[in-house]
Amino acid sequence: MKVLVEMSEEQVGALGAVTGMLVDVDRTISQLLAVKDGLLALGSRLAVEIGEDAVAAICAGDATGVHSTGASSTNMSAASSAVAGSASAMDTSATDASTTAASATGASAKDSALPGSAAAEAVELAGRAVAAELAAALRVSDRTVQHRMGEAAAVVSEFPQVWRAQGAGRISAAHTRAIIDAGAYLDDQGSRAVYAEQMIGFAETTSPNRVSRMGRRVAERFQPRPLDARHRDARQRRRVWASDRPDGMAMLGIFGPAALIHGAHDRLTALGLTLLTNPDRPAGDTRCLDEVRCDLALDLLLSGTPAGHDPDGLLADIRGTVTITVPAATLSGTGATPAELNGRTTIDAATARRLAAAASGWDRVLTHPTTGAVTAVDRYRPSADLKRWLLARDQRCRFPGCGHPARECDIDHTKDAATGGPTWADNLGNLCRRHHVAKHQTPWTVEQLHEGTFAWTSPTGRVYLDHPPPPNTVVADDSTPPF
């Protein structure tokens, strides 16, 4: 296919310079944000100390507590200077100093004669006072600052390796947030440390959205409670809410089991695509897929059917589908490795078994016993074996950083079939429509290396490797990282 976008030598040089500067600026911003988190963590610790001093002073009959607060302020000022001075000092000071207000409150209540509620109130008021000081100086809401103080203290004290990696410019703030969100429910400090070290190395090679998915999988290894038990508890928090937005709009949210939410979204997508590709679609209908999905969802909720879009009753037969990957041992009830939904999120084994039992057919993915790499795909019922193999291997678009699901992608010949490229597994890959077009009509090029690794070359000559995501499988050595 003819490349529609060409670049001159001067344009390639300019693009390369802009790319290099952007990378440097992004790294610097991430480092500064890590410093900011360190300062906010120190503010959180200062608030805790002020609250503790207030509790101690009340218990001692001295309601002022001025002497203790002054000493704490002096210590925090010195620590803040250390933060500004060097990354190592920032790490040591903030990590040692930062604790949550809740833990400090418990200690104060235990050591003092005050009721726990009074001690908690003292720490909370101290947190508000510190947050108000910082917020006034920054010209932002003190509620926002107090929330950020708590988040920063958690990052610095619970995931210090991740914070240090961001401060060193190894990962971005978005990578940090993805790692911490996925590992937020790990209570054991040793487990958090091992999880963090594995995820930092992975984050240095890929995008935050892929880090989120892998983080959820890795974090499951360290969970003391099985997913089935946690899912039963989480189901009790399912809810629906509405929030108002400007310009006469509002937002409807649903929090529920992942299989049902993804199935509902898939059905809305299938309904929307059917309408958008209908040759009888009215000429004046200029809605995009998101708009159509919204209209269909409201139709279904308010009337029970897509009444406003289905005069012939054809859409009612369309159902949502989800793809699950579940280890054979888990399916048989002899293993505990969680199943995965659409290669994105884990689901409990009971739900996976119900979906597998109701499926008209399912694929068996054979993997290497040590590396976990996909070696073959077969199925009881005849089907397009090669397509299923590619779906199992790729799981998502194979352009660097893209997370579009493979089942919604185009299967592309890496070497164009028109120029002799064979229809073999090592010459095929899933690309979303955006990156499929970019491959053929811009100066971006790609070649496949060994074991499904794609090497993309940018217009400036930079090479980016995209490795196939590891499947949700069990390998022989559990200590081997899944990437």
C-alpha cells in the first residue's frame, strides 16, 4: 500500500529534536512531582505530630501545647530543607517521617487518657490546619490538599521503591499511580516490596495502561485471601449513582461484577456498530459510536428495549460477549490462579466456571511449562485456528503502548501480502484500526522478530519493541516474574 504521508530530512530532524526534548521534560516533571509528594508527606507527618502534641498537652492539663508544636515545626523545616537538597535526603526523611493519620491517632488514643474519638478529632483538626496553610499558599482547595497529603504519605511510606524510581526519572507519575492502584490492597510490607520491584522493571518498558493490567495480575500473587472471598465482599458494595454535569448534562455510573459490566458494554458496542454500519442509516445521523452507545443505554434502561433505534426489532437479538482466560487447574477446581476477563482484569473462579459452562465452545491455549509462552491453540469444534492463536498471543493491539483489545482489532500481515508476505503466524498480528492505518500510510514501519516480538521503527529512526503480553497461565517456577 502506498504511503500517504512522507517527511523531508529536515522534518525528521525537527521531529527527533522535539521528541528528545519532550522525553527530557517529561522526566523532569515526574521527578519534580516526586519531590512534591515528599513535601506533602512531610506535611502529613507534621499534622500528625501536632495532633499528638495536642492530645498530650490536654492530658497533662496544658491546653496550649505551644512548646511541642514549635519543636515539631523546627524538625519539619529541617526535613523539608533536606527534601529540597537531594533525592536521597528526600527519600530518607519522608520515608521515615511519613505515617498515616489513622495509625498515629491509634497510638495517641492508646497512650493517653482521652477517648479514641477525641484523639482522632485532634489529629483531624491538625490535618485541616496544615492543609489550610498549604492550600492558601498554593491557591487551591484545602480539602484537595488534605486528600493529596494522605495519598502522598501512603506512596512514600508504603511504596518507597516506586517513589524513588519516579524521583530518579525511571518511571513517570502515571506509572507510579498505576503500580500503587493495583497494589493498594497488599497489607504485608514484604509483599509490597517484592511487588514494587517487579513492577518498576516492567514499567520502564511500557505504558501506564499496560502496567495497570499487569499490576493487577502480579498483585494477585501476594493476596492473603483468595479472589473468590474478596469478590463476595466486593459484591456487597455494588451500586448505581448519578452526578450532575454542566450544560444540562449528567453522568450515570454503575459499580458491579466485572463480567456483567464488560458484557453490558460489549452489547452496547455491538448494537452501536450495527446501527452505524446499517446501509439504511439516515443521512442526517452524524452520531459517533460513543453517542450511539449512550442513546442505546438510556433506551434500554428507560423502556427495556432499544425502542428508539430498532423499529424492525432486529437489535433485540444482539447479545454482549466477553472473553475469559482461565487456567485448567482453576477450571477444574484444583487450582487457585484467578481467571482474567478480556485480558484486562481478574474475575473470581466461580464466575469463570459459570461462563465456561454456558459457552458454546472454548479454546484451549497450550503454553510452555517454564516460560508461559503460547505454543499452540486448539478447539474441540473446528474454527479459524490461526485467528484464535493470534488472539491468544496478542491479547491487544501490538503497537507500543496501545491497549485496544485484540478481538476488536484487524489482523494485519506484517509484510504485506501483496508483496509476497505469507499468511503465517510469524507474519501476522493484531492492530487496531488507528495503528493499522498508521503502519500502511505513514513512515512508521514494523517487522516481527522471534517469539512474536514486534520491532517498530519511528520516522526519526527510533526503534520500539513490543513483546506479546504473557498469558494468564501457571508456569513451573512461581518465583519467575510474569514478564
